[in-house]
Amino acid sequence: MCVIICGNPQDIKKEYLEKAFKTNPHGFGLMYVRNNKIISEKFVTKNFKTILKVFKKHSKFTNEIGLHFRYATVGSINNFNSHPFTILNKKLGDNFDISLMHNSPRIVAPILDDSKSDTYFFSNIILRPILKSKPDLITDEKFLKSLESIVNAEGNSRVLLLNSLNNKFDFVGDWISWNNLKVSNTYSLEEYKPISYSSHSSFYNHNSIEFDTTKTVAKDTKEIPFKTYGQSKNRLKIDYDDLIDIMEVLDNGTKFDIFKKIRKLKHIEIADLLSQIADERYFNEYDNTREIQINDLK
């Protein structure tokens, strides 16, 4: 099952991230507020170093961050279905931003497209219309308590909400205080034990969880659509993990390190890299699936 970690980045140790990634390898995402705006990034990778570098990069800008490691149960394994999901966004004309992360095998929502996750449909079919019409509900304790009953309609769910109205994280469901952090479960952060579950399993008693071999998830990680600014119909020519490595060298390496890294690239890869550097939002505000989600909501 997925795991969500929320707290001060200084309390989030490398070993926590590594253990969470081992048990939940189907997508990583983060979110936090900066300058009254939600900053988020999410992607699928097989390389833990990529996650660590992105986490460290964003950690410089906040003292409270939410992280999500996905174990896919509904929907394809791709960037889009990684968390967080956008509920409200200023780019859509909303007054402020609201985003969501979810942890449980299933949350109540109609599945209108098997390639998309239940959390996506819950965010955009159920929550968005409510909060679009009355956004101040996000600060109403009675609403959040009612929301807890809704998200638990099909099992024990934990939902992490973040809004830029009062720059606050809200924890819906039964969360655990663990090593100065809030986490949705701890077994994903302790000694690695491979687990799975069926849609009718007990989520808390994970020792009794059984494998559901009747369902499979589409393995489409090679079909990840990356956004290339100025060339929206094209795909990145540089592998995402390699791109993170290159950006790290450009930020922190010597001239010799930079030259050594660049000389290995093909011309089309250099052009693609320059396109990314030209976009100043790349690390501070870049979310390579946010634009897709926003277009989906229009």
C-alpha cells in the first residue's frame, strides 16, 4: 500500500525515503506551499537517487512538506496517476490552490477510465465541484470531519490536503505520529517486507493481507509523457533520471565536471537540455503533469 510522509524535511531521513520507495515503487510526488502557492512535482522512476535529489532540491524552500510513494491498485503506472492531485488552482481561475494525496487501496469514486486512478476521480469529480462552489469549506472543521466519513466509505483511508488559503496541511483519517513526522502507515518505513492486498483486505492488519493475483496494473512506465516547453507535442530526448543528474552537475559541479557531462550528449539532447534550463520554473515550480491535470479540469 502507498505511504505518505509529512513534516519538516530535516526530520525526513534518507533511510525513510529509501524504505518507502522499495515497498511503493510506482510513483513519487511531493507538495508544499511557497509564496502562497502550492509547489508540486511527481514522476515515476526506477532510480532512488532521482527521488533523493528532487527531495533535497525542494527541501531548501520549506519547513513542511508532504511526500507520497505510490503502490498502484487502480489505474496505470505513470506520472499522471502519481500524487498529488490538483483540486483547485489559480491557473483555472480559482481563488487559491488545493491539492491532495491519498493512501489506501481504494477511495470511493466512479472509475470512468481504467487508465486513471480512483484518487484522480475522487479529487476531480467529487471534491472539486464542492470546493469550487464553496472553497472556504477547506477551513471548516465540520466539513473535514464529514469528509473523513466519505473517504472511509470503502475502507480505512488517509487523505492529506494542502491549501494556499491558510498555507495549511489537513490530515483526514487515522494518521500516525512517528519520529516527529505524520505518516499514513509505518510498515512501509520499517524493515522491508513485500506485501500486497485485495480490495477487501484489512488495511491495518497487514500481516493477514493476501495477494490478489486476479488483477494486474498496466505496465506503461515507458510511455511517460513529459512536458517540453515550446515543444508540447514532443517528448524529452533526455531520460528523466539523466536530466536530474545533469541539472545537479550544472548547479554544483566545477567547469571541468560540466564539460565532462555535456560532451557526452548528442546535439538533440543538448537542445532539449537548453530548453529546460531556459524555463526558470524547472525545479522551483515544475510539475510535469500539472498542466495535463489542469487541462483535464477545464
